[in-house]
Amino acid sequence: MELIPESTWDNEPAPHSDVVMSCRVRLARNIAGFPFVNRASETQCNEVMRTAREVLLAMGNNDDNGDCQMMWVDLNNSTTRDRRLLVERHLISRNLDESKTRRAVAISEDETLSVMVNEEDHLRMQVLAPGLELGGALERINTVDDAVESRVDYAFSPRWGYLTACPTNVGTGVRFSVMLHLPALKITNEIERVRRAARDLHLAVRGYYGEGTESAGDFYQISNQVTLGRTEVDLLDEFEQNIIPQIIAYEQEARSILAKRSEPLLDDRTHRALAILRNARLLGLEEAMKLLSRVRLGVLMQRLDDVPLKAVNQLFLQVQPAHLQLHAGDDLNADQLREARADLVRKTMA
Amino acid sequence: MKCDLCNKPAVVHEVTVKNGQKNEVHLCEDHAAESGIAMPGHQPINQLLTQFVVSPADATQGGTGKKGTQRSSRKVCDGCGMTFAQFRQSGILGCAECYEAFAEQLSILIQRTQGGATHHVGKSPRRAGKSLDRQLERQRLIKQLDAAVDAEQYERAAKLRDMLNMMEVNDGDGSGDSSDESRRS
Ligand SMILES: [Zn+2]
Ligand SMILES: [Zn+2]
């Protein structure tokens, strides 16, 4: 499996990238005539795989879909490290990594489009983009959806829309989510208020790796819960034009309050974090994420002039276990991982 | 009842029995969120199911639940053989036909988890792409119309309104392909 060595994303400034690390649109689809994945026999799962492979690999040959050459990864014949790499890049879910079913993922060359096959639904397609640019992502996923739909029949009902294994996804099957970096709200102890407000607005708040994970490094993944009774564009508009800008503004306000009223605190937190990252010889993942988060805040607020933002952004990915192992070209045990992580961070931050 | 930790009203009440010792916790919204206790209304879907779809009597094993609910939990999907009771356990349906087989119970559940929505609107297969493009186009026209009215550009507004009306008409006659189900609201 060949992945791009480094994330190509953070080359250009994306909209609202001071707060929004990335955004994602996901569509849940099932192929008509097959039971959903949890009730499908091995033969049926294989048949879904075969169909999906044929359709997805053919997209690259179709002029309508342009530069959409897909790489097919059969996850039953892949190494654990490869699957972890894909999880760390948010190209597959943890569920798909750990699943015992016949399963696969198709990934576009630029790694911004991926289609999980036999996750909870037959097809889970997603487009990832840096910053807050969900409109473009929706257009792209829509093209992919059309291409697939031109060759297979989806499970669909006029009343419920696209039928999904879990009824919480039924209707449009669309999920918009953003990965927010909210360090100032964390420092000012207001993050719980945001969590509650988000829940009241029928949004899901999750950690860095989705469902059931902790908010490592002050990252929060927020997504819409309602998928029925509204058009895709309506859901998008409310989420991207209304809800998320409010949270962004809240974090920005917290940042400026910190700078105005608690300058020593802000400088202490950011410089202290950088000092540790520049000197530590052993670094756990959680600690690394937390310190990198503070350094990122310091860089964005022009407190730490000699650290490039791009390097910090990439470190969030590079300090993950599978990426460290890839870098080392070997499997590392827990102690070796902490050492390798500290080495990498120290060199990058020097 | 007041929160154990402050004077606000308690909204979460948790009773645990450990080693024969009963322990009660009552917390306000803030302190509940802080201590990680799930708020009412934000449970996973299978918990919603047990609470709202099944009557309390039916939920306890061997209870004398209402006949209707008992029948519904024994209902089987012809498509995949899943029973409603099995769905209640996992929160995951077995096949597309489950939506028909359990339509009655699902409609309550879906309405509840989908902010009151009962029907799909938006993209449908066969009119793929077109329908989304039209939504985007309509949204754009509506925004321009609002702006024109705000700026008191009434001629422009009238023109935009005509364009919008044209779209409605074209949608109404099904514009060529699959005529029926694609417009519901
Ligand atoms: Zn309290
Ligand atoms: Zn079924």
C-alpha cells in the first residue's frame, strides 16, 4: 500500500483554518438486493466487494469524473500497520479496521476521497477537505454518488429516502463534520458550554478519532445528527453558514480575551509547551497532542515566531503510532514509540 | 431536588447498589456533564428504543406487557429474518425490507431521533445530480431575490421571481424523467 508520505493539505491557507483543521462530507449508501452488512453472508459480502470494486475502479476511466483514479485496498489482506495508517489519516474508521467482515476501501490518488466497503453500510463515501469548505466537498461526493448510482441500484424508499443499516442515518444519508481546534476555550474552561450548546442543536461532539474517543489535543469533531426531512443543501447551509461560524467566533473571542486579559497565562502555556517539546526525550501520544495543540495556538497568535505552522500541523499526524513505525521502517514497542516520538518532535521543532 | 454539588435543580438522578450499599447521585446539568453522566435525550439509539418504543412492562423479562407491544417485538422481517427484539438489542437493521416490516415502530423512533421529521426530501436516485443542482440553483436565486428586495431593486426582483416560478413549473411536470416521488416536502 502506497500512501502519500506527507499530508499534502496544509500547503495553502484554507478558509477558517485557524480553528477548523478539516471538514468532511460522508454519504451512507446500500446496494439494493443485498441484506445490510451485519446480516449478509460471506458470499454476499464478497459480491458487494466485487460490485463496488468494479464500479469504483471504473470511475477513473470515465471522462465525466475526471481525475478520479482510485486505489483499492483489500483490508482482509492488509497488515495491521497499514490499516492503522489509514485510521490515523481518517481514511477508514476504527470499526472498519477491527471488523471481521470481508471489507475494503477505495482511496483517490490525492487521498481526499475514500469509499469504505462493508462498514456498517455497504458503501460509506467521504470527501475530506482542509479548513471549512463543505460546499465543494458536497459537490464532489455528489459526483461520485452519481457515478456509482449510474451502475448500481441503491436501497431507497420514497418515504424514508436512502435506507441505512442504522435508522439514525436514513434519508439523505449525509453527514457533515468538522474537526475543530479549540485550545482557547479549553484554557478558559468554556468547552463544556460549547459541548452542551452543540448537543442542544442536535449535533454530535466526538473526539479526534470519532465515536467514543477522547478529545486529544483539544480537537473536537462536530457533526449534524439530523439526516431526514431536510435537503442536503439545507443541512449544509445551516451547519456551515450558521452553526459552525458561531463556534469559530466563540473560540476566536476566547483567544482575544486570553491575549488581552491573561497575556502571562497565554505566554506561559505556549512557551512552556514548546520548551517541553524541544527537550523531552520520551513523549506519550496524549502529552504530545496536548503540547502541540498549545504550540499551535501560540503560533496562530504570534506568540511563537520561530515555529512554522505547517510543521506543527503535520506533526499531529506524524506523532501517531503507525506513522512513527512507518518512519522507523520497523515495529516499535511502547517505549520505543515514546522515544521515537520525542526524537521526531525535537528535530522538527529545533 | 437540588444538585449534590451546587444549588441548581438536579436533572440527572442515578441510583447504584454496590455491595448492598445504596448510593444516590443527583446532579444539575452542568455537574452531570462534567462528571460524564449522559444527559437524558442523548442516549445511544438502542437505549432510546427500550425507553420509548417498548412499554415499561414489556421491557422487564416475563412482564405482562400489552399484547400489541409483545406482538411487535416478535414481528419478523421476511427479507432477512430479523426480529424487532433483535433490532432493539443492536440498533442496526438487517435489510432494506426491515423498514417495511417494522414501519410502525420505526416511524416513532425515527421521528424522535430526526427532530420530528417523517419524510425524506432531497436527492433521490435516477434524478441524481439534477436534483441537487436544482436545489443549489434555487437557493442561489432565493438569496439573490432577498438581496434585490432589500436593495429595493424591484424590477430585478420580479425577474428573479419569474425564474423561480419557472423552476417550480419544470419540477412539477417531472422535467422528462421519473415523474412521481421526487418532490415531497
Ligand atoms: Zn450542580
Ligand atoms: Zn430485514
